[in-house]
Amino acid sequence: MTEALLIALTFVALLAMGVPVAWVIGIAATLGMLAGVDAAPALTTTAQRMASGLDSFTLLAIPLFVLAGELMNRGGIASRLIDLAKLALGRLPGGLAQVNIVASLLFGAISGSAVAAASAVGGVMAPRMRREGYDPGLGAAVNITAATTGLVVPPSNILIVYSLASGGVSIAALFLAGYLPGLLVALALMTVTAFTSSGVERVRGSGLGLAFRRAAPSMGLPLLVIGGIVGGVFTATEAAAMAVVYAAVLAFGYREVRVRDIPSLLRESACTTAVVMLLVATSMALSWILAFAGAPAAVGRALLGLGDSPLAVLLSINVVLLLVGTFMDMTPAVLVFTPIFLPVVTELGMDPVHFGIVMILNLCIGLCTPPVGSVLFVGCSVAEIGIGRVVRPLLPLFAAMLVALAAVTAIPQLSLWLPSKLGY
């Protein structure tokens, strides 16, 4: 286990020094390989594993979904979804906060990005909520936690990454499995918000039918993607290409995006894709080297040594993933820890689809916590407040997310019912 120990120490030291995560993973993987074999084969093997990790047709879906998300982000989608949510939910306690949650769920499901949802929805909602007398810290906390729901509700890039890391779990099954857990998290957040915002004036309005007609084309994208995949019309990668076409038609049809915007859209999508792909490449190399060093088997024996109770093992894994989410971004965490934990849970009889949803929900909470929580920083930035003002209102929302996570962990049918009904 010398290689695994060296990798762990290198990983922690470089993260503490502020080295970018992709470089941390790549350097740790290389040093771990050098500890076991000579320099030439070690470097060659690491490079080969990085290249082979990207040699996947499924991964082509990620840049296409990123581009579709960029088009949706700039295409006036957020304002239409917010108007619809406001008229549908504005009369609930904490009206605008409830609107924020539902709009984030819808926009996140369309764009597939928590950061995009926090930025687009938060940018519109933060000034509105401030004008209505909401505490800016509460508004930011609601926006931050609600933005993560779109990572579970498809189409979701991180579910595609999990499918790759798991060795080929059905993307269609994962997409279907995300609906009920995502809605459960949103409902838990709305319940807490109804109590914490109960004294705020409620929003009122009319014209729900018109707002629905304006927003309906935007909500058609998830239906196109999921319907096409489940119906066997196209693969996940082909669905991503269709999503780009659909998003482009909407963005240009709404006249929010023009031809001169195309270069910047492609540039932003390429930069985001490059970051993701570098993380995928280095994480795949690290996963292979950890397997070569026997780390997954050792971790499996340690977890199974906790006893015969699957629930105790799952609880231990949840605790580890919650801690991991506080210092590691979601993509490398999924790529590194899926090969370690998945064999353990499958030996206990847990469905890989169910575990994928549980893992993503764990790591969604990490996106809202320092020191690496990207959604936390984006949410505070668009609300123009410091992290200190968000901590207290975040705590009850964190509790709601943990309750939803516990329910999804303990009740597999919350994840598996819809895929099983549709034959997955």
C-alpha cells in the first residue's frame, strides 16, 4: 500500500497548497506510479491511462450539453421560468424564495449545471428578493442550495460521468432515477423555506396561462432528451447534439442570442469542456493506479468489516462522501471514489443506479460548503454578500438536504421505481 499512501499524502499536501485540483490528481497519480515501477514505464502508463480515459463516445455528450447549457443561459430562459414559477407559487409562504427554488430546479434541469443555475436564477432573483424585504443572506442560501437540484434531475453531465466511472451503468436509467430524488430535495427545501420565510409578504399576480406558454418551449428540452433516449430514438451523445440544436433555435428565436455571439459561446463552452476533460483524464489515471495498488480492495475489506448491516456501511460511505465534497469538486470525486465504493455496495446488494443517485446527492451538499464549494461562491457573488452572512440561513437548508439524502439512501425505490416502470 506504499503507492496508495504516497498518493493520499501528495493529494492532501497539494490541495492545502492551493494547487488546482486537476493538477493535484495528475501529480498524485504520477508519483504513485513512480513509487512502484521505473520512471519510463511509469510516465508512459500514466499518459496512456489519461488518453484512454478520454477515449469514450459517451464523453462526447459533455461538450454538447455544455454548449446547450450556454445557449440556454444566455437565451432568456431563466426570466421566463422565473415568471412562470412566480405566478404558480407566489402565494405560498415565502413566495419569492419558493419561486427561486422551483426556477432553479427547472433551469438546472435544462442547463445541467448548478453554477449556471445559481448565476442565472440568482442574478435575477437576488435584487427582486431584496426589494421585497427578504434578508439577502436567506435569498443567497436558498439560491445556493436550490441550484444543486438540477444535477440530479436530467439531463445531467455528472450522471454521464458516473456512468463512465461505474463501467457502463445505463445513462437512461440514471436519468430516470434522478427525477424523484431531485423533486424530493426541492420539496424539502420548500418546506423549510415556508417556515423560515413565513413573515415575508407574498407575491401575487395573474396571467399563469400566458407565462406557461412563454416558458413551455424551454421546458421541452428535457422532454426531448429523455424521451429520445428512453424511446430508443437516439443515444445520450446524439441527444446532446439534439439539445444543442433545440437550444440554438430557442435562443435565436427569443432574440437573446445573435450570430455575433457564437464565437464567445463556443469559447466559453470550450473552456468549460477543457477543464472537465482534464479532470476526467487525470482522475481515470488515478483510479487505475489506485486499483493497481489494491486500494479499492483494502477499502472494501475495511468497510465490510464494520458488520453485516448494509445500512451501517452506507452510512459510513455517506459520511466519507460528505467530507470529500467539502474539499473536492464533484467530477473528480465521482471518478476517483466510484471505483472504490461501488464494488462494496454491489456486494451488499445495492443497485448501481441507486448508489449513483446517493453519491451525487452527497456531493451536491459539498458544492454548497467551503472551502471548495463552487456554487456557494457563485451564489454569494451574484447576491453581493460575504460568505459569513449566508452561514446561518444555510444551516436549516442543509438539514433539509440531509433528510432528503437519508430518505433516498434508505428507500431504494425512490430512485429505482421510475426506471423499473419503464423497463430499465
